[in-house]
Amino acid sequence: MKQYAVFPAEPEIIPRKLKIKAEGNIELLLKEIINQISPKSGSHYSLSGGNLRISHLNKDQDAGTYQCLASNSFGTIVSREASLTFAYLENFKTHRRSSVSVREGQGVVLLCGPPPHSGDLVFSWIFNEYPTFVKQDTRRFISQETGNLYIAMVEPSDVGNYTCVVTNTVTKTRVQGPPTPLVLRSDGVMGEYEPKIEVQFPEIVHVAKGSTVKLECFALGNPVPSINWRRMDSIPFPRKVDMRKASGVLEIPYFQQEDAGTYECVAENSRGMNTVKGKLSFYAPPHLIEKPQDVQKLIDESLVWECKATGKPKPSYRWMKNGENLESAERVQVANGALSISRLTLSDTGMYQCVAGNKHGEVYSNAELRVIAVAPDFSHNQVRSQTLVKVGGDALIECKPKMSPWGVVSWRKGSEPLRESNRVSILDNGNLRIWNATKPDAGLYTCVARNQFGVASSTGSITVKEPTIITTLPSTLDVTVGESVVLPCQVSHDPSLELKFTWFFNEQVIHFGSHGGFFEKVGGQHSAGDIMIRNIQLRHAGKYTCAVQTKVDSISIAVDLVVRGPPGPPTSIHVEEITDTTASLSWRPGPDNHSPITAYTIQARTPFSLGWQAVTTVPEVVGGHRLTATVIDLSPWVEYEFRVLASNTIGTGEPSKPSKQARTKGTSPKVTPANVSGGGGSRSELVITWEPVPEELQNGPGFGYVVAFRPHGATGWMQAAVPSAETSKYVFKDESIQPFSPFHVKVGVYNNEGEGPFGSVTTIYSAEEEPGRAPTRVRAKSLSASEIEVSWKALPWNASKKRVLGYELRYWSRSEKEDTASVQRTVGNQTSTIIRGVKGSTTYYISVRAYNTAGTGPPSAAVNVTTKKPPPSQPPVKVMWNTSNSKIILNWEQVKALENESEVTGYKVLYKKNRHSRPNVMETNTTSVELALPTDEDYIIQIKPFGEGGEGSSSRQITIPRIPGPNAVGSASKVSTLSALSTIALSFTARTSL
């Protein structure tokens, strides 16, 4: 702890005081460290509680290091040291300074030479007259370490007087040095030269944790050098780092361990570069992280106090008792910050301090030790009221009274002193132990404790119980996967004790209700802990332990469960040798799960198969003793994976992991394309098509097709190679080919291994010509507003090979262009058709042409037809119904067509008995109709008007409910029906008008 006494420029001393506080009866001891001056009683020293006040401070007498000692009835402690120093700043010597003469372009250093002082200083320079101060930039720099002014390259404007100003940051006083004139020499201008670093930082700078460090670096040079900073380990600067290039200062606040390292300043201009390096070394004063705490101990107990601190360098430790250093002795050990004292005595009572320190400071931690004397006391640690033990077992009754110092411990059974024997012993710590207990050992036991301060006792009882015995014998059970088994655990025990059964599977506790519901408790009796394992799986094989526990004893029994099941998966599947159609395999057996392996099954898959498929092997049946087999009937040039499954009398196990992919060798192809056909195409073409051969049947790389063809009746074949396996078409073009001429065609296969067979011969016709004539007698008639009937005369089928497969109709309205016409086709010799979906009251143009596989023939002359007016758009309204003599009478209002609609010539009544049945249709040219009364289901009725333009808009659906019986309609009900009729009519009118 440092305190500054402040001295102003005047000789008068401002009094300061140093406060050091402690609790208790305090005696203050002053230690002068620097000048070895002991304080004497005098008027300028005074104590107030724990505070020291020094008046009329004297720099020579009072500067130094102080420490406070605080004492009371419990002991003495000392404070950390406090340093008292005095800040001052004397005046510059007044002798005149010589002028500094430099060339233009040359660098210069103006020395400050501060006067004697104490306390931190701040430097600045006046240029010519106050208040004009030198401003720092890339060319001018004021070192706050030396106070010197550096000008990297002098310019004519720099000529003048420079005065160093020094300010003490503690006293706030300021003094000025004598001016230094700067003049230019007249013997020329300084040429360019490389940087010369004049302001450097030390090679090693020790920086305290959390402090701010500033590194200065400035160079002279022409041109003016640039200053840059970097770390030698290439770690980028964190954002907190301030690099003030204009003033040549690197500032690192909140210095931490990661900021330590070697830093480099680089000064550079066009003439060269210069560098300077320095290492920032991290240090931290001690900081306590584990402190001793006040304790109260009994005589003869032991004490261990731990004291730990962080810091760099690593702190050392010392211990003090009542203000005096402790050294290791017989009972006292001091090592690595730990203090241990064995066999405590009353004299060990006192105040202890741990002091952790390094060269950067010390920290203190205080703790009090009280060693007390106590008469025997059982109030906090009574003898256990009841101790249970089984016949033949061992009993231990603890006796732990609180007493200091430790005295004598004795025992009574009942009212008689307890006699020790080969089964009964009082241990050195006062506890009572009984071996091989018998029934007579039961009773009351009293522990009696004595020391020089008193006597006390505590009583408890021993109860002897019958031992617990498991009556079930250890066994080994053998079961098969899927079966259930009961594991028995039956005991005999003292009936007054409760039993607790716990089961373990391979030393792990079984939690009933989990484990997938396989385990279930079935022991119904108090003395039985049997469990059942249902639907046993292979994973349930192992060691089962039943543990039985009472308050007195515990015992266990183990059962080994062997589970037989299908074999485990074989391992190490290898393809030893492979040909075009066979593969030799080997493998290693997996676990047989306690039932010998009887057979192996081999499966394979390819990129073309649907999952794994069984394969044919040699031998056909692979016995359980075999570990090799040959797979046959494989496809050439296909990548295969194989796996093996093992079987025993219980079943077939899981498959092995697949083998590595292996490709069978190639061979010439054997499979020809399917569905060879063709025909069509353009004039003078023979089009041949086929289904490509699947990749798995191509038998090797370089697969392709050979297409052979010849005209009908010729003997020689023409051939063409198609080298792409995916191709499914070949077109042969020759101007000599007659339209629709028959050809014999066959398609063969080949690959890099050789040629394969040809497929069967099929007949394919060459391309035909489109029909050469147009249909005649084309007629068109409007059937309604949306339908036109078209008819024509068919073209004759002749031997010119210009077949007709059907007719194509093109139709377009007067407002459309022909090239946007709609198209409708017929098939075969049909000579009429109906065009639907056209617009009403519209003129359409229609042409007809024949077509075949080569295209369409010439069109007929276009005919025109105007469609009829659209049908009525208004639906029938005011639909009413009534019943009379087992009939329903429907009435509705007449529909009137609009001016652009066709006249109404009649009505269609559609009625059906449910929503899914086909409707019946009744036509009428009136506005009423009679229907039979429905007796089994409701009627659903709709009414449509129609005219020559077609059917108009339909009325809403009307549901007429069925009549429940043959006599339901009579004269009496007719009135109510009629009254309901008006309601229905009104309701329907309202709905249709919406």
C-alpha cells in the first residue's frame, strides 16, 4: 500500500495522514525500512484507535514502510506493509542552453533533462511562446519516458525556440526548462536516408496483471518513416489494443497472460527499414484463493489449514502465530502453504496468519484457533439405542463421547461391569465389539466415559435374531428362445424381520416394469422371491443373483441361465474365386448359441435384384460342418454381394454382413431383344424397334445390337451394328424402298467377348405414303346449340398402299383462323361423327381429311354450318307438388326463352329414388306431369326445359318424401297436404330467386 505526501513548489509542507485499521486492543508498531529510522514519541505522531496520524510531515524523517500490529486476549496479527513516500518536483537549472543546428531534411532530438523529482511526470513542449505547444504527428514525437522531443525530418517551419514543460501528476505542479533554439544550417539539404530508431522500449518489460502498458517507438528518417507494430508469434492484436501510429505508441490496457510475448516495432520508408524488439513479461501479485477459517478444536485433536494463492511468479508461503513467524517443529509442520499441528494443547490457542508473497507483493489471511477442555458429554452422540445382530454374527457398538482431553472408557452389561473375553472386547477408541453372537448376548449395554473434568454415560441394547438362510440350491437352467422360466429364491428367516429381495442380471439391478416387460415377480409367499422371465431371448443368457436383505444380515444365491437359440451371424465372408457364372465362398461360423449348426444358406443380391435372393450352390445342401461352397447359375458381368445364414434345430439366425462386391467375368451375350417390331416413319424408311436387353443380361462391356433385314422374298440379309446398349430403334432409309413393303427383320446381340445369337424373324412394313385424295360429299348439320353432325363419303381401300386408318376433322369459328382450328379424329371406315362443345348461334367451318401412319392427306373443301340458338337459360320456377289417388301431380311455371335463345318446345322431368341411382326421364310439352306415389323411397326430382338448341338450365332438386303406408292419403289429409303445398312452393320460390 503506497501513499504519497504531496509537496508543492513552495517550501510549506501540506500535512497528510496514513490510516491502518484493526479490531481489538491495538498496539501500533512502526517499522522504518528504507532509512532504518525508528519513530520516537513526538508531537507529530498520534494514534486514534487503529489509525496513525502524522502531522508536520518531514520528508527525510517520515518516509518509509509502516506496519500495524493488533492484539487482544485471543492473540496478535499484523497488517500488510504500507509505504509512505513524498512527491516533489524541483526547478530546472537556469543556465542557458546551446542552439541546435541541423540541415533541412535531417532528424533531430531535443533533450528535456527533467529536474530532480518524485512521482509520475507528464512532458510537453512549447514552440516559441506560450501557449503554442508542439503537436505530435507522424513527424514529431514527445517521449513520456524521457521527455525528449524527436523530429523525424526537420522542415524550415520547425525553426524556433523549444521549451520543455514538466508536470508532476501527484503535486499538479509544473516547471519549464530553459529554451533550446533550433536553427537550419546553410550548407545544403539532407538527402534521403533509411530510418534510425531513436525511441526504443526495453528488451524485457515486466507488466502487472490488469495494468495498462505503453510501448514507445519513433524513428528519424527522410522521407518520414511509418511506424507499425506486430507480434512475433503472428497472433493478431485484440480490439482493446490501441496503436497510435501518429505518436509512435502501442497501448495495451487490462494486460492479461495471453498478452505476454515479443513485440516488434517496424520503422520503414522508401530508403529502407529498421526494427526493434522487446518482450512483455506477465506478472501478477499474489491473490488468495483458499484461506484458513476459524476453528475450535479439542485437546489432542489435529489441525490442518490449507492456504493457496495464485500469482506469477508462483508465490511462496509463511505462517505466523501472534505476529511471529512459525517454523516446523515436532508437532508443527509448515509446507507448501499448509499448516498442520498434531496433538493440540491449550498453548496452541492463538491468532494465525498465512502470508503468500512473491517479488510483487504479499497478501495476508487471518484465522483463530481455539483449543478447549471439555468434560465427557453424550448429548450430541448417544450410544445407538438398539443394535441388531444375527446368531453367529458380529456386533459393534460405538461409544463417541465429546471430552477433552480423552479419558477412560468402560462398559457395563445391565448393572454389572462388562468382562472382556475372546468374544467380547473394548477397543482402544472406546467402541465395544462382540464376535460370534449368541442369544445370551442380548441385553442393555452402558458406555461410561471419565476424565479429570467429570463422568458421563449412555445406554443402548443388543437384540440377537435368527439368521436368514436361502433354502434354494444354486443351479444352472437350460432354456430355448421364446420359452418362459421361473428362477426360484426361497429362504428361512427370523419371522420378526422383514425381507427385501433384489435381483441382479450380470451384476446389474433388474428394475421390474422395464426391460421390455420380460421380467416379472411371481414369488407369492413372504419367504419367496421367485421371478419369471417370459419369452426369453438370447440376450437374457447370463448370471442371475437373488440378494436377500434384512435389518440384520444379507445373503445371495446365483443361477446360471443358458439360452439356446438360432445361430449367430457367420463372419469373415470372402469370395475366394469367381468365374462368369460361379463364385467360390468361404466364411467363419458365428456362435451356435448352445445348439450345433446343422446347415448354411447362401443369399446374393445385385444392383438389379429386389433385395436378397437365395442362390443355387454346390453342394446343393451346405451342411453345418462346411465352411465353403460354390454358387452357380450367376449372370456374367454383374456385381454380386453374398451373405450366409446359419441354421440349427431351433431355427435360422441373423445373416452375416455382406461380402465385398465382386463382379463375375464377362462372356458373349445369350439374350436377344424382346418385342421386335416397327413400321411407320417417313417416306422410303424402314423403322425397326425393340426392347433393350437389361444390363444384367448383357454379359460384358461393349454391348450392342446387330440389326439384319431383307425385303420379302429376298435371300441375302443386310446388316447394321448399333453400338449403344440403351438404343431401342434403327431406321434404314433408301429411296428404292416402296411404300408399305414387307421386310423380314431379326435383331442379334454382341459385346467385347464376342457375338451372341439373333432373335426370331418378324415381318415389318416400310413407311407408307399419306392418303392421296380428299374425302367428298362432306355435309354438316347443327343438332343443337353445342353439337354439329358431320358426314362424308369414305375413300376406297385400294392396292396403292395408301391406307386409310381414319379421318381427321378440323373446325374453326368465323372469328378464328384456320391454323388455330380444333381437331377431332375417327378410327376406321366411320363416315360420320358428332362434334360437341361448340358455341351456340355461331358459324363454324369444317374440313375432313384421311390419315394413316405417314400423316394426313389433302383436306376436303370446307363446309360451313351455323349452330342453333342456345337453350333457355332460365330454370323452371314455382315448382309445386300435390298427391291425389296414389299419384303425385307436379306443376311449374312456364319458362320463357330470351330473345337470343331457342324457343321452349317441352320439358324433361328427371326423377330417381336416391342420389346414386340413374334417373328416369319423362318428356312433356305442358307445365305439369303425373308420377306414381313413392312408397319405398323418397323421390329426387329435377325439371329441365328444352328446345332445338338443346336442354336448358335445371330447376333445383326437389325431394318428395315417401308415403309410409297404402292408406296414408285420404280426404282428411288432403287439406293438410295442400296447405303444406303452398308452404313448399313459397319456400322453393324464395330459394330460386336468390
